Amino acid sequence: MSGCPVISIVLNAHTPFVRHPEQSPCAQESWFFEALSETYLPLLEVFDRLDRDHIPFRMGLSLSPILCHMLTDEFLIKRYLEYTDRQIEFGARELDRLPKRETIRETAKFFYDRILDRRALFTGRYEGNLLKVFEYYQKKGRLELLTTGATHSFLPFYTPYPEAIQAEIEVAIGTYRSRFGKYPQGFWLPELGWTGELDAWFRAYNFAYTIVETHGLVFGRPYAEKGSFYPVRTPSGVLILGRDFYAQEDIEAMASAPEYRDNRRDLGYELPPELLTPFLGSQGGRTGTGYKCWSAGGGLYDPQKAARKAAEQARLFLQNRISRLREAGKFMKEPPLCLCAFEADTFGRRWYEGPEFLETLFRSLWDPQEYGNELQFMTPVEYLYKQDVGSFQVLMPGFSSSGVNGYAESWVDASNDWTYRHTMRAIERMTELADRFPDNTGLKERALNQAAREILLAMASDWSRMLYKQESSEYARNQIESSLRNFTTIYEALGSNYISTEWLTGLERRHNIFPHINYRVFRRKR
């Protein structure tokens, strides 16, 4: 083996588009607020501490275009601050109510202090602009920012509709360039959904690489001789990295340790209604407060004990990766790669101690007493550029995805298959509109741009996942039906040559994503 084995960590940061100015408050908006407080801000805190201590960490981060928009939406940021203010008000009341010697009071105070600190960090140091901070770490060489589909739609299902793939990719690239001033090199496949038809698209848009599940390589044509330990190259020249299946398995097992916070138990569902005034809302419905004071194993949550467990498991995780890389290195001339690719929400929102786990990973590797020069962290593109392109095996990965069983079952079954016939019919109509009105301006152009937004929102894979898991399934169905209904209204209005300016303006304010979208991305290529 030539060269030091490499670990590359890549996180996919994405949140469903939820924005309801007509409702106050909207329960589903808390998904974004929780991700902001428990995943994105803690990750940046980790980066800050590592940077302060001169730990040269490296990792990849995919920021979805939807998330980029939501992180800069003044309305959603205002609501986020209102949400944290309610958390602070609730926490202050609890601390006043609970006896000082009660252990649960100390646990509640731990969460109260964190909420206060992160609100101050968001409004102060970060000035309410997290994208600017992520860009700072990219410019410093610590982060590699990837992009993904405009609305995170499951691309393999839409390959018969090239205009839909074209729109998903072009809008994503436009969003990335407007936010970060450069062209993305990596593309995170939404839900890691791959099919061979996508190869030509990634070559056409000049992406350097993408990531697939391990079995996509194992069952490729021909099979990957080096498994997921080394990149491969498609016939068109796109580089493919395989996710380490066992790293994913390890993380899922480790995150369920009994010492960790129980995300299912929240004071908002356990205290009497009279103690939950800030969170009951106008209709009196219960919702989470962010104060989750119990551990997964039962009993009160102990932050110090959980932190020690996270550090212990981080070292075990590294040992497991080193062991596998050593074995792989015996059969390779090139430095083997372990690509650890996860959803960002795994580290924080779903696994509260996840950011501390990541911090220990980076710190351990740079401690000469622990691992010395046995291993390196690199971003994906940094690793690729250090390899000889001629050493990459040429193959076509097999159809694959993340989710249950790894073959798109989570995105098409009896719970959600009805959505595709409607979205595909709408795509056909959108293409028809883009061809019929190639040069429109004024009100018609606004309507056509909004029609394009509604199609993309209806295509989002988030809704299919929710329907499959039967989590917020009624909301997911309403989101799909609402976007398709909005599109149909515009389609019929353009046919009758009458558009309600008032109705269109209201829709533009509610679904204000991709403000610079050009409906012509749905035109057929000549």
C-alpha cells in the first residue's frame, strides 16, 4: 500500500420546505428550528473550537438549495427567534417552579443554558447568517460544500422526463453559485438514489463526483474490484465514491446507547397544560419544548455521562475504521478510503451527542499519542485530486438508494406511489408551457416562474418518505396536493389568458423559494 489510509466524512444537510405565514405558529416549522438549534449551530460550535485549537479538521457538507433558502429567509429567522424566546420563557418558569435540590432542575438548567448560549451565538457571532460561516470554513480549506437536487427529489424516478432532471440540477447550481460564488464539484444524490441514466447528466453539468451506496458498487457492471475502498469512474468520466456500509451500521448502533438523551420524551407532552403556556398556542395543542430531560435507558439525563460515552464511542469508531482500512490496504497499492456519509440530522437533532462525537473523532486523530500517522481526514475532492485518474476502475454502478432495503422501496410503495402519476403529468404540462411561452415577460413570466416552483416542490422526496413512514403523512399529502393544485390553477389561467394578480402575489409570498428561478429550465433541449 502506498500512502496513508483516509477517512472522509460527508454530511447531507437538508430540511423539507415548510413555510406558513398564514399560520401562527406552525407546528411543522419546528423541524427547521430544531435542526438549526441542535444540528447546524452545534456543528459550527465544533468547527469553532477545533479551529481555535488549531486542529486541521476536514469534512464534506452538502447544503441543499432548500436549506440554503430557509437559512436566509427573514420570515423564518424571525419565527426561529420567537421559537427560542418561547423556549427561554418556558425554561425560566420551570427553573423558578422546581425545587433547587431537585435533580431534574439541574437537567432542565443544562438545556436552558444551551438554548440561551446558542441564541446569543446565532444573533451575535454569526449575525444570523450561517451560510457565511460555512463559506468561511470552505475558504479556509476545512469544509468542502457540495450541492444536491433543487428540492431533493428522488432523481431515478424522473429520468424519463429530462426537463425535470435539468430543472433540479440547474436550479441547484444557480443557488450554489449565488450563495458561494463558485461552481460545486460534488453532487449529493438525494436519498443516494442512483441509476445509470444519471451518468450523462452529471458529465454534462461537469460534476467531478457523486456518492452511492455500497451495494451500488458491489453490484455494478462489472463489480467493483476494490469494493467501497476506492473510487471508480463511470464510462462518461464521472467519479463515484461508495459509502461505507459498516460505518453507517456502527453509527446507528452507537447512537442508541442508553446514556444518550431520549428524543421521544419532552416536557411539552408530560407537564400539565397550565405549565406550558408559551407552547400551547391559540388552539391549545401540545408541542415539543426542546427540554428532553430523560435518557434513552430511563432515568434523568446526565450530560456529563453522555459526553463521556460519546468520546468513548468516537475512539471505538476510529479503531473500527482503522482496522478495516488496514485489511483493505493489504490488497491495494493505493491508499484505501473510508467514506462515512450520513444525514446531518443524525448528529444533533436525532442524536443529541453527535456533534461531541464528531469533535472527539477529529481531536483523537491529531493526538500523536493515540493514532500518530496511521490515518488522515480529507474532503472527498481533496482525496480524489491526490489519486491517479488512470487507477480508477471503469464501471457503471447498479441501481441503488438509501432507505429500507436499498432499492427505492421507501420512495415508492402503496403509501406514496399515487403521487408520481400526478407530478409526472404536471411535468409534461410544465414542459408544454415552457415551450409555448418562450419569451413572456411581466405577469405571465411571474406566473410561469411560480408554476416551476410548484412543480419542484411537489417533486420533493421528503413527502414520499413521510407517507412511507406514516409520520406527518396528512401534512405531506397536503403539501403535494397544494403544490399540484397551485400549478393547475396557473396552467388553466394561462390557457384562459386570465391570471389573478392578487392570488399570484399571495402564492409568491408563501412559496417564495428560488427567487431567481427561470421557468425556461423546463424547456426541451433543441
